[in-house]
Amino acid sequence: MKGKAMKRIVIAGCGLLLPCLFTGCGDGSSKGVTEIEIVQYKPEAAGYFKMVEESFNETHDDIHLTIHSPNDASTILRTRFIREDYPDIIGIGGDINYSYYVDAEILADVSDYAGLKEIKQAYLDIDEALKLVPTEGAYAVPYAANAAGVLYNKEMFDEHGWEIPNDWGEFMSLCESIEAEGILPFYFGFKDTWTTLAPWNALAVDLAPADAAKKVNRGETTFSAEYRETSEKYLKLLEYGPNDAFAYGYNDACMAFARGESAMYPIGSYAVPQILSSNPDLKIDSFVMPGNDSKEGNTLNSGIDLQFCVMADCPNKEEAYEVLDFLLKDENLQQYINTQTSIPCKEGDFELSSVLEGMTEYIDSGNMTDYQDHYYPSEMAVDAQIQTFLLHRDVDAFLEKFDTDWLRYNRDIIRMVHEYENEHGRTAE
């Protein structure tokens, strides 16, 4: 394993050791039955995975499946990696941690897995782009995606005859019309710093290059150049929210939107179950953030919310593939989609939630772009930086700090990119 890559994994997980980390499965077999262990990082989907585990074990005599869905899966996984006590399969998101794991060479190349042929090309491309430098092979099987844009109160829009905006000018006009009716256009929950990333990502995919982080790493541009319009338009959104957007957390914002206290809520589809838990009768739809000055420049902010990676040390790759086949069965994936308001990464005739109806055009056409923050190192705390920026509203200071901190927290990656370029004579696309 690469030393620097493992160091990044340790730092990202703070190097914490936990007293209970699950029991490794040794050689993965016992009395003719192969043991396959999955650790997946979405505790909110624990019920679904319990069903999968039970259903799989009821129909397979030669493989026994165990799925763990802990609250702190990322820390547990990193700690197990340090101890070289690997599960057979991990369920993770498509973000910087996946990039680190590929670089650390702890994931198996699953290019020979037949199920990859059924995965939408857009999500395979997202995984390819997440590699720190070009690396041959495929190291994940995308399972489900989410989308971030603008959720809106459908009955309220119908009642007032408000049109879905196609570009930034129409969006600002819509906000003015909503305010004129004495209704708050947006609710925010910026007391919880992570919520600041939802509008940021949805705007940035429209206004900045999809590979902005990689361009900066190659020394071709700066975030000050690429993120200025995103920053300025974010401040405009803030004007149409509550007087103190930082007094309310995520749960507060979800409840307020559920009670009809705002017409719109710029957040991801992952918030829908939380909103509906407060008001099951609320009619919600969504639209793509119209951050560009023309509709043609807009794209759906969609990333891989869950994907499965077989570990390089897995002694039973064939059985692991059989488990993946089971997870990817249409009926199982449809159930996951239903419970998590997700988008399938697999091609097929799946029924999406009505909440995603306004985004279907982009989903069907593959006009989707990954979250910009999937390239940000966690130790840079970009969500907190955005929160501070929104409080002080100083674009120049924010962008200058972003550029400075990027060089500080990504110096090893930047060095790796430059070494790759020097060795291969081409850029690390």
C-alpha cells in the first residue's frame, strides 16, 4: 500500500481506534459456506440492508452474507484499513474518500464484473473523474445517486400560477413574485454548516468547470477565477431567505418547509424523507438550479450516493460478485429507490419518486454533473468556510482563503499530479 495514500486515509479519519470494529471473516469460508461481509456507510438505509441480508441468506446455501450499517462507518472502515482487517465489500459514496482508496490500492479492479455493463455511463464517468491521477481499471459499482437543486411546494406554485424558471433571470423574477405575495421564497438551515454545500454545489455545476479542482491542481486556473460567479449568485439567494438563516439547523429548515413557511428549499433529494416525516401530505416537486444565464448552460447536480467496492484482499471475488448481482436485481434496487428517494445508477425501467419529476429531463438525457465538494478534502472544512463567507459576504476574502487553503491541504495531491505529468508527458485528466 502507498504510504502517502494511507496517511491521507488516516488523517481523513483522524486516526481513531474504536473498541468494537466488527469481526473480520478470516479466510471467508466455513464448512463449505463462503462468508461475505459488507460494511456500508448509510445507517438510514439499515432496514433495507437487513432485508437484503435476510433475503439473500434465505436463497443461498453456499454463501452467507453479513451487512453492517453503523453510524460511524467511515471511521470504522479507516481504522480497519490501518489494521489491514478488510471486509469483503464496502458501500461508500462517490467522493474524495473513494479517490483516496483507489490511490491506496486497497480496492479490487472490478473491470471483469459483468454488471458494470448495466451501469449508466454518466456515473461510470463520475468515478473515473474522481481518480487523483489516471489509473487503469474500474474500482466501484455505482448503485444509487441523489440530486441537488430546488425543492418546491407544488400546491403553492399551482395556486399562484408560478412558472418553473429556466435561467437565472427567470429565477430572480420568480423570487420577486413570491415575495410580492408575502411569502418567503427560500428556507435555509445554515446553523448546520454542511447544509451550505447544497446551494453551492447546485450553482457551481452550472457556473464552474466540472474539473475545476483538477485544473487548479495542474496549475491551470484558480478558484478565485472559477468560483466568483458562484459566490456572487449565492449571496443573491441569501437575500430571499429568512432574516437570520444561521439561526436554524437542517431539521428546522425541513420542518419549516413542510409547514409551508417557504415556497422553495434549495437542498438535495435526500431531504425529502425528513420533510415528509413532518408533513406526509405535502406535495413536493423539484427543478434543476437555474444558475446559468441560459437554460442550455444548466446541468443537474447529481452524484453517486452509494456504490459498492470489492476490497483487493477479498479472497472470494466470485462470491462477492454474486452478492453484487443480488443487490442489483431490479426489484431490490427499486425498493432502495423507494425508501431513499434515490436515482438508480443502473439502466432500466425504474419508477422514480414524483419528487424528481422536474429533473427527469436531465436524468433521462444524462445531463448530470458531479458535486464539486466531492473533490474537497474534509480537513479543509469548505462547508464552514462557506458559512463564514455567507455571514461576512466578502467574496474576495473568501476566494483568497479558498485558494490558499487548497494549496495547503492538497499539496501531496498536487505534487502527485505534477509527478505524473512529468513521468507520462500528459496531464492527469
